[in-house]
Amino acid sequence: MDRQPFVPYTNTEIKTRNEPKNLCWALQGLTDAQISDIRDMGFESLKSLSIPRRLGYWLLVNYDHKSNELNVGNRIIKIKPSKVHDVFGVPMGKITISEKRKVSKKDVIREEWRKQFIWEKISFEHVIEKLKSYRKGGTLFKLNFLVVFNVIEFSRQS
């Protein structure tokens, strides 16, 4: 079985479209109701999420997404949902979530979420603005939170 080759630390930073710190920024100044919704969904620990860019880059170049393994040089760490939960506090419930390739425009939840925006193209900042506007929490607050959480993307920088 081919393994991801180990890449030593190089002091290289990752380039991100939406950094994890943006999620933390979005969570600043939330009301008690909003914090309660986040806690109810199991994401309370994300309020203190911080991954230095250089460490993030090193993790990315040493992670094999096909085998879910992280090569740390002298050993291989098998990445399991329980490890992600233990390290980041990301919820690990009993419900399996499958990614849909494309959501139908007839999807009721998608349309409810989409109607809150006046823009044709929705930016990360638009979603954060709406997230913060639902001061009493609720369904749209939760949906916006999940969108913000899921759009944190990384790409390698040379």
C-alpha cells in the first residue's frame, strides 16, 4: 500500500479562501440565544478554534485523504471521526450525513435559506451578516452557522 510521503516542516503557510479565524470572528458578540443554538448543535468548542497557517500547511501536505492517514514521520496516525471530535470538538452524532452533489432548486430548506438574501451571488460576508442578524437564534441562524462552518476551505501555497 502506498503511503503519503512525509514532508518535513518548511515554515510555509497555507493560503486560505476563508480562514478558520473567520469562523471565530463570526462567533464573536453572539447573544445567549445564539450561543445556546450552537451549543445545542454540539459546536460550542469551535469558539476557540485556531490553527496556525504553518501548522495547517504541514498537516495538509502530510495528510492522505484517500486513506485518512496523517504521516508524522516516525508513525502514521489513522484519522477517525472520533479523533476529529476529540481534537476539535466537532459533533459526532449517530446520524450519517451524506454529501449531495447538487441540491434541487425545489428543495424547501434551500429555498428558505436562499430567500433571506437580496444578492444573486452570496458571499461569505453576506452569510456572516445574516448569521449575526438572527439575535434570537433559530433555524436560519443554525443554517447560516453550518454554511459558515462548511465553507472554510484550504488550498496549498507554494
